[in-house]
Amino acid sequence: MHVLPYAIITAIIAVAAALQAGTGMGMALVAAPLLALVDPALVPGPMLCAVVVLSVAVGWRERAAINHRSLGLALAGLVAGSGMGALVLVALSGVHLAPIFASVILATVLLSVLGLHVRATALTLLLGGAASGIVGTMFGVHGPPIAIVLQHEPLERLRATLCAFFAVGCVISLLALTVIGAFGGTQLSLGFELMPGVAIGFACAPLVARSLDRRRARIAVLTISALSALALLAR
């Protein structure tokens, strides 16, 4: 990568990683549309690599707060959804998916703003996990569906459970992409180039956690995500 684009990419990853490590959500939701504007090759595979590393680090740090029942049900749905997402990618090979990606982000933002209240039952956790697997494999963004289901959990439990979900979910999506030939050595190399941004963001996360309460973090994620999706649509 040239110096300036790489600096921009590292900054995007660092900010998004700090937001997720401090609040439990937002890395892929914020970074993926911006990375797609700078270099489409970074989404979804390399982006998923970055999310895996960050999520493992945060999940381990917050492991005592993980809701294991919710995590298990969501992951069961995720397995099925990831396979479905990979099949859709094969079926739509060559189709311009950016408008679909942007629409998914905007729809998620709208639902959150409207205050959609979904109870975390066994059914909604399974469906949320399946939906996350589909959009995560296709676009590198697992967060929106399962985050809507878990949004009313206490912040510490939400952050820990989501990051554990992302860690497993992104690995499953990477395996699915590998099977269909959409992830390999080139994408893995690009993923390694995102690691400095991940490290910077993780190191800055305590500052984010102290300066942002849940309400402010939610507003920041929704605002940046909406602007990023609109920019992708206008491209």
C-alpha cells in the first residue's frame, strides 16, 4: 500500500477498534464502509481478520461477564447463516453489492433510532445469529442483527457477549469464504496490514470507555455508520 492510503486505513481501523473495545460494538459497522471506499479489497476478508483479533482480545479481557446461554444460541444460528451468506456470494458473483451493503447499514440505523425493542428469547437469538452470519459473511459486518437482539443487556454483559460472538462468528465466516475461494493468502496478507490499527485502538480503548457512556457511544456509532453508508451509496 502507498503511505497515505495506508495511514488513512490504519486511522480508520484504530478509531473503529477503540470504539468497539470500549463499548462492545462498532468496529466493522464503522470501518467496513470506509475501508470499502479506500480499497474494496479490504472487505470482507481482511476486515474480518482485524475483527477476530480485536474480539478475541476484548472477549478474553471481559470473559467473566459473558452471557453463555445467549452466546450459545446466537452461535447456533450463526453457523447456518454463515453458510447461507457464502452461497449468496457465489450466486451473486460479479454483482455490485455496495448498494445492498449500504442499505443494510441504513436499515439497522433506522431501526435503532426508532427504538425497536426485541426481547432476547431463544428464537430471536437464533434468528439474530443467523442474520448476522449472512450479512457478516457477505459484507464483513456481523454486529447489527445480534446487537439489536442484545441491545437491552447491561453494558458490561453486552460488550463481553458481543465480542465473544464476533470472535467466533468472524472465524466461521472466514472459513466459509475460504471454502468458496473468496479468502486466501492475498486477503490474509492484507489482514495482517490492518493489525497496527487494531493494536492502537485496543490500547486507546480505556480512554474511550471513560469518556463515552452507552448513550454517547450509541449515537457516535449510528451517526458515523449512517454517513459512511451514504458515502458508499454516492460513490
